[in-house]
Amino acid sequence: MNVVLLADKKVRKTYEAALKDDPNITLVGCEMVLRGNTLARIADHHNPHILIIHNKVQVKDDLSINDLISFLRVKKPNMRIIYIYGEVADLNVFIETAESLIDSGITDIVTSYSVNTAIDTIISPITEEAIKVKIKDMIEEEEKSKLVVEDDDIYDQSFQKLDLSFPALTTIDEFNIDNVLVISEKKQDYDTFVIGIGQLQHHNGCTHTALEFATLLNKKNKVAVVIADDDTYERLAVFHRINPLAAKEGMKYNDIDIYPYSMLPELYDSYSVLIVDYSYMGSEYQKNQFAKSDVKILLASAAEWDIASLMRHVEYNDERYTRNITILLPRVSKEKFTKYNKQFLKSGVNAYRLCDSPDWTSPNAENLNVYKTILTPYIINPNIKKAKRRLFRIKGK
């Protein structure tokens, strides 16, 4: 099988020698720098069955490895890509990278710089299931190490004030509706209304929920969705066969204007509603920007192995902040949500259950009712603004 290696000159010789020694592999090319002409050289000149990308490869011309992958997924969709990630130092960074690669159809993610491991991967591909099991095992190992440190003081802060007691749930007899905090019915007037949507764990449907909100509000308001995660925005463009560079100033789909996060400062004068999809909020900057939103919506998993993340989020954040966000729980049964929600209600925390809604262009009716309930306390000015932009329109909608 024909293979091309994309690796820095410091490691090229080691990989190159080993690949040439294997009788089952034909090394047809080696690129040491990722620059403008590298994309065409790999796709058209070399045209290999397999491309090996080393994560330490030198990059120039304002390109990135993601740009290369996006280009090849459109130009050469059948080309197999092996990504040499190397040793995992930061688990969160690895998970974000792995999930981005998986979403691009790449599951050969090698967590070692060993040349032999790379060659083994060429012969025996890594499945999506295998890489997800690996991630799960790594998360479990990290959680075990954290519990050793945090076990003594995990219940001693504002968590007690909020009176949440997951997973030991209050019985029906102890539930008292009089303890529920009542939200003021006083409505506020907004010019540009910002809805921030984030998630505690990956793949809770953050982008999907943002687009469902836009579908609801776009009937009477000028709405734009802003996607903070560049990889998510690029994958959306690539899925619709658009070069991400052509859509860097926005695109339109199902009459919804969609922008990358870099465009956000320029959008306030053009839209009455901005819905910002912060996705997984792994950085302090994302968390701070999310906190500035007029409406803050947080998606969280109610699974037994994830509920601890929600406990910690409620416990370690400021009490006023916690009571001013709305928690949405997808993929949870009515029975389980009812049990958890009794504790949320007693603590003045707003939470709702989301139903399965596979097509964001036609949201589930129950989800629409949830979104309307969340927005009830607010008055959003009608569509008096007009976007002075020509966006890349996606055909078909």
C-alpha cells in the first residue's frame, strides 16, 4: 500500500527508515513542512492510500493540520489518515483533538511516538469503538486520581447551601413546593439579545440546541448563530461541501445565518438575537464570556457516570451565578429527571428535560415549549435590524 509521511525533519528519518524496511509498505513521499502547496502535492502528486500525519510537523502559511484534513476530506474522501498524537499530557486537549478527528472520519489515532506502533496501525486499523474505549479508560483513571485529592472536602462548600444531594434523592414526602424560588415576572427590554449555550461534557447537543433556538426565534427576529469551536464550524462547512476558507465570514442554511466566533464583535449591530454556541467550556475565557450572556443555558448529562460533573459545577460556582443559568438534560427518562428536578426546584435551580429531536430544522414540539418557557421573562425587540452581509448560502434549504 502506498504511504505518504508528513513529519518534521527531526523525526522523519526514523519513521522513513522503518517504513521503507516493511515489505508491505511503499513509501511514495515524505513532506517535512505543511504549507500552501503541500495540500495539492499530497492529493494530486503523491495520491497515497494512507497519509501519516505527525502532530509535531512544522506548519507555515497560516495553515493548520485541520485545514489539511478538511481539504482532503473533500478532495480525497477515501484516503485513510493516521494521526500520530504522541503521549497524552493533557487529557482534555487529547479528548477534544480525538473527537474532532473522529467527527472527520479519522479513528487511527496513535497515542505513542513509537515507529512500530505506527506501522502496526497501518496493518491493523484502530476502530472508532477502540479509541472511545481508550478515552473512557483514561477518564476513569484520571477521575480515580482526582477523588483521592478531593474526597475529603467535596461536600463542604456552596453545594450545601443549594441543598442538592445527588444521587441520594429526596423522597416525595419530603418535597415542599413552598421552598421553590419564584422567578420575577418583570420583563426586561433588550436591543441585541445574547443567548449563551454551553455544555459540561462533550456531545450533549450544544450546537444542535443552538440551531433549534434559532429556528424558533428566526420567525420574528433577525437571528444569527455563532459557533465558538472552529473545528465544529469547519466540519459543518465541509459537510455541505464548502471550503472553510470560503465560509470564514459566515454562511446561511435553512434561512439561519451562521458565523465563526471570530465574527462575533461585528454582529451586534446587524442582529436582534445572537445565539452563541460555546460548546464544551474548557477554558476560563469561554466560561467568562458565557457568564456575560443575557440567557445562560448549560447542557449536562444525567448519566450515573456524569452526574458528578454537574454536582461539582453547582457546588463550586457562585450561588447567584448557578441560579441564573438554565440546565438542560438530554437523553434522560422522565422518571429520572423528575427525581433530580425535585432537588433542583428546592434549590432554585432551573432545569428542563430535552426530548429526542433528530432534525434541528423541525424541532420536537416539547423542546420548543421548553425554549419558549426559558425566554418568557424577556422581551426581544422585533426584527428592526438587517444584516448587511452576503453569506455563503448552502443549497437545498
